[in-house]
Amino acid sequence: MMFPTNVFRDVLPSDFNKLNKKHVTEDFVAENFKLLGWSVYTPFNDTGIDLIIEKIVKKDGSTPLDKSEQKENNECVKITRFIQIKTRNLVNNIFGFTLRSKDIRTDPRHVFLLYSDKTTSTQQDFLIITIHDLLEFFKSTNHNPFASFTFRKGNAKMNDLKYNTNDGKFYWKDHSWEAYRNFDGLKKISDPKIDLELDTFSKETRSLSNELLNDFSRGQTFPSQDFANKVKTFIMSNRAQRSDPSYIVKLRKRVKEYLKLSITDQAVIDSMDKYTEYILSKSDSDNEE
Amino acid sequence: MEKLSLIRKSISYALIANGVNIYEMEERQDIIYAVRLVCKNCNKPWYMNLTECFLCGAINPYLYRCDDCGTFVSITNASGHCNSCHGTNLHLVCPNPDCISNTDPDVKKEINAKGGVFDRDSGFLISQLCCIYCGNNEHIYKHRKIFINDFKRHSFDPADYSITSDDIDSNSFLILRDVKQNTNIEYYLIDLNKIKTSPVKITRFSDIVDELFSK
């Protein structure tokens, strides 16, 4: 059996265009997981997560033979994954997509599923990777797309994931991404260790994201090396402190008190509180701030 | 009696109004999946749409500051002028007076040229990295599988609501809705892993959310 397989036999994925494919692509992914025995939940309201999938697996990652084996076997655990789907048509064999800082979660069960809906005219592919593994990949390959100004602006396009038509494989720059492709990627995200050692993986994910997010590259936007050095020095000197929750609480309390002293117009304070409340009420909505 | 699909929608919307994200399962009209992104330490909500200063961690105050006289101005100020001096040098600055974006004139000049730290074009703001309540820097998805039904025949037995032991996992709850004659609604919340000590009777919907996500 292939994964993914075309579950909608009356139409090809390649029959859709950019403007009418959003719903079908998310449904395509959902139905493919269902075929492999996953329970699938789809969003009722607009959120940053496109799918939630669950499955009972043995602690070694394998699937129990049947329900009675699930029940009898103390070695089974229910695993849950929160999936963010990005569907793209390859352009010049490049799978280009955007990541924003709000996409970088610390829950290690958060998964990116990059769906190439027309790798070839007859072939689709899933590149599936947990947030932990993605951050680990960037760190281990000395590639940090999160240090850039454009990433924090929210429009940093990742253009390094490519399909090589010669060998039929996916690469991120020179690094093979075949380990994250289709069944191989599925196997990686199905590791129950993530759920069983959630605390450990969560701390690791945060540590990795801190290292990558708290970095600054000046690029072409800030040509002054002096500026870049000052910013980088400030960030580095603050990094340890910012990992201390009590430091953050004190800092924010100090700032709040400073604002109270500095703002004499109650209407301005009311506006600040109201707008903050509005942003908080948008919660995990996928809409921009 | 209302259709189950309508009850499910109604309760889903009530949960959404209380800051919970809802997912549904095509195969079961009586199940919803409730998710909240929360701080791993204090369990309070995490807000990925909230931004903080990339440089120092101060939270976005959603205010302009006048460069000429230092007055803070509402973000909804439509005139584009400072209310105090009528100047037009307004920037979305970091509110922390000790942040390098305020203390170093060269850094300040570069960042303000892009509208200030909290201007989207500056590239100096970032999604919430630390909990706004306790300062912790890890967040996690809290999730609940919720069965929904009308309260039938005063029964709290899951079997009466077509719930089998196969359906139940460690995060499973049952919400029973009891619509009274005078349109008051009461709810029973049952932790399906602790049926003997459940149910909890609730009259205010927001209390359901507190109970569901308190642990």
C-alpha cells in the first residue's frame, strides 16, 4: 500500500489549482491517515492546527494486531499528534513554504506535514517532521532560518527543500530528507517515546528553539556591522536571564509600573488594555495579529 | 429534543467562546475534541498571536510613543499625530526603558526607521516566548475527548449514551445537557475515568471549561 494514496478516486490531486485546493488537500491528508487506522479530528473553528490524529501503538512503536491485544497488553500507549499542513505545487522542483515565529511550538507532538501534491503528474508525497526534529535538523546542519529579519517579519520563505528529478529524492540543501518522506516520516512521528517522555522532549524542544530563535543575522536590511554587534551582544547577555521565569515576571512588572507612571491619559490606558484583550481573545486563531 | 448535531454545534460554539479550540470526528456526532494551548507550568492559556520584544522580552503594549515629547498614544489614534505636541514622529516602541532599542541612540534610530520594535516591518517582534502569567517558556497542548448528549432518564451510565470502554481514554469526559422547562440549562460533567466520583453539576458554562482544563 502506498502512503499517500489517492483516496478520492474520481479526481486527481493535479486537477486542482491554487485557489480551489485548500479543503481537498486537508481532507486528502485526513483520509490517508484514516486508511492506516488513525483516529482523525478536523477543525471546527479556525486554528493553527489543521488535524489532530491519534492511534494506539505498542511501546516499541509497532501497531497492536487487534483490539484485544491493545487491551491485554500493558505495553500500549495512545499517541497524539497535532498537525500543521502545508500544501504546495513544486515550482522548479522547489517546495517553498513560509514559517513564522507563531508556528514554532514547544510541544514536541507538534508536526509539520509538507504535502507535495504534484511531485510528478502522478505522484504525491508527504514530508512529515516533528517540530523537535525540524529544529534539531537546523541545529545539526548549522542552518538557522530563524535568525533573519524576514522570519520575524513573518514572510521568510523557506526555499531549500528540493526534489531531485535525477534520483527522485528530496533534499534540504545538500541533506537528504528521505527519512521524513511518506512511510519513513510517518514511522518517525509515530514514536511513542515522544508521548511517554513528553516532559523531556518538551524541554529539549524549547532549548533548541531558544538557541535558534534568539539569534540575529543582519542580512541586507541592516548593513551596519556595528548595529548587528550591539544587538547580538545584548541578546546573548540577556539569554540566560530570559530563561529564568522570575526574571521575566519582574521585568514585565517593572514595565507595567513604568507605563502607569508615564501615561496620564486614562483613555490611553483603556485603549492599551482593550487592544491587548482583543489580541488575547484571538487565542490560537490562524489570523494575523 | 434537539438533534445531536445541533447540540454538538451549540456546545462547540460555547467552548470556542471560552477560548477553546474544537475539532470534530466525521464518524461520531457525539464526540468533540477540545484543545487549549497552555503554559506547561501554570496551565494558563498561551497566546501565539501576542508578541513580545525580540530584544528584551517585554510584552507588546499596543501603543505608539511620540519621539518628540515622549507621550504614549493609543494604537487606534486615527489622526497620526501626537495628542500632546501634535508631532508625527510616532513609533511602536518597546515599553521597557532599559531595552537597547531605547537606550542606544544608533539602535533606536535604525529600528524606529522601520516603525519601531512592534511595527510588523521592523523584524524585532516575536510571538510570545514566555508565559504572561508566570514567565515559564514552555507551552503544551492540553486536549480533551468530550462526549456530548442530552441528559436522558437521569442516567449517568456511559453505556446509556453509546459510550463503550473502547471509546474511553485518559482524557475522556462526558457533558450531559439538561434543558429545564424555563429554558435554564444545567450541565453535568463526568470524568469517564472517575465515574464513581463524578458527575459535577454546573450551571455556568465557563465553569465547565475551568473543570475540564484545571489539571
